[in-house]
Amino acid sequence: MRNIRLLSVMERMMASELLKTIFSVLLVLVVIIVSRNFIKILKMAVDGLISNDAILSILGLKMLLASVNFLAPSVFVGVLMVIGRMYRDQEMSALSSAGMGMWHIYRAIFKVIVPITLLAALMSLSVGPWAINKVETIIFEQKQNAGIRAISEGRFSEYSHGKWIFYAERISKDNKMQNVFVRNMEGNESGVITAKSAELRNVQGSLYIVFLQGERVFGKLGSADYSIESFAEYAMRLEESSEEMASKIEGLPTRTILWHPQSLAEVREVFDRLSVPLSVLVLAFMAVPLAQVSPRGGIYGNMVTAFLVYFSFSNFEKVSGSWLVRGEIPIWLGFWGTYLLAFVVIAYLLIRFYGMTWVLMFLRGKTV
């Protein structure tokens, strides 16, 4: 039985080079962007808005989001670098003399790019919105409990705008407080709690502070009428903020805004998510003619031109999205306008480098 080979030797070589280059470029971009965000996350931790445990979770989600946003430019630069190196090392000349033309190059590239496009679609339509919503949820929950995290051993700390005053002599590594004093105000009533120890517990989504082995004194201010009681365990529910988390459009599930968009902003968000996999395909197709250089063309080849093309493409996407939201252009043009312009640029590049005759033969399938 004849063996069916999915990849030829040349295709395996290009696939290996492309994957390594794309991953390397993506890693560099993600590290640069997340490093800038990391400073902001650390500042939030220093200000007491988030706990130390939440830093790694937020950082991991930010890396995931950066990977979604920079996958398309990573593919573009990766194809440019790999194909450009092959031109400079005259590998393209060797492949051409062996009967392999542009069709074989595109076929080898897209055997790598198509799976990456499917991955980009999954990340953009599903993983990205989930990650954004998760980050917002973590930050919101952390800010809700920011006051109680301000408790530190050996000093008095306020919670809930001074309604509670905490003091803990020691706080162990497992966050259990020893020799605790608390004064709380409820309307016209005041109470004082002393306990040997206390700890925070999350019960059915609500945060409680549980005092162990102590006494509670409570009564009305200015009155001699007060009560004293001893307890083995006494729990108080910490007051939660009435502020509700505002959901960003970017964090809404795709199925919600895809079938039932409520505004042009939601329509634009759907287009932004669909643009990630489409940009991977278009930029990869555009990178092949842009990468063609002579053996003496220099180490950077057409990189400057390529970056100008990419930034023009990216900025036009943003501008057309803004026009769409303001209602200045129709919906179809707000999405397809960028790609129609990109196809015009691709046609120009192909004609410039290979000639009109080659392009016509390529479209008719009469060239390799």
C-alpha cells in the first residue's frame, strides 16, 4: 500500500522554521507587553487593592490576552523572516531550479498557517473574552476585600470607613490572628470584642471573620446599660460593598453579542474578534511577496516596508472600527473595507514582483 505523506521534505523544513520563528517573536512581544502591565499590577498590590496571591493569576491571564492580540503580527514577522532568509541564502533559487514555484511556497506556508488560524479563532472568540472577564472579576473581588487586607500585626487598622477598628498582636503565616481586639459601630450601638485568635472564612460566597475564645461587650453609646458575653466561637459577616461589577463589552461571550448585538459598539467588538484569524491569513499571504529580496539585499531586506504596511493595515482597522461605531460608514464596509484594501495591496505586490503574466497564469492554475 502506498504511503501518503502529509508534508514533503521542503514543507517539513519550512514548517519547522516557521513555528520556531513565530513562537520566538510572539514570546518576545508578550514579554514586553506583560512586563509593562506587571508594573501596574505590582502598584495595585502595593496600594492594597489586590492580594499577593492574585498577582500570578492576573499576570497569567494578561499573558494569554497578549498572545491573542499579537498572534497576527507574530505570524507576519515570522513569515517575513523565514522567506527573506531563504531568498538571501539563495535557497529559493535552488527550489526554483528543482521545479518548485510560488504555489509550492504558499502551500507549504499555509499548511502551518491554517492550523494557527483555527487556534487564533478559538482564542479570539472564546478564550480571550473569558480571560478579560476573569481578570475583571478577580480585580473587582480583590477591591471588595481591600480593606480587610489592610490589617497588619501590631497596629490598629480601619475597615469599612472606620466602622470597625482592628488590632492583632500577631498574624501567623496561615493568616490566623492572635490576641485580637475589635471595636465596631452599628448605628447608635457600640461593641468591643477581644479574642485569643481570629481567622477569615469564606462561607457561601460571603466573607466572615471568626473569633475564637473571647468576650464581647456591647451596648448603646452614653448609656450604662451594656452586656458582656463569653464565647468559644463568634462570627461576624464583613460588610460588602454595594457596588456592582460593570461588565465590559470585551468580556461578553461571543455567542451573546454575535446573534443579539445591542449596539454598534457590540458589532464592532464582534468584528474585532473575527479580525484576529482573518488577519493571520491576510498578513501571511501578504508577507510572501514582501519577503522577496536579492542575495545582496541586506540582513533586514524589506522589513521597513513590511512594517509600514503592517502598521497601515492595523491602524486602518482601528479607524474603520471608530467610523463604524459613529455611524459614518455602513457595517459591511467597517469590516470588509480593510481586507478589500489589503487584497489590492497583495495584488500590487504580486504584480510588482512577478509580473502580470505570472499573476494571470497563477490565477488560472498554469504556473507552479
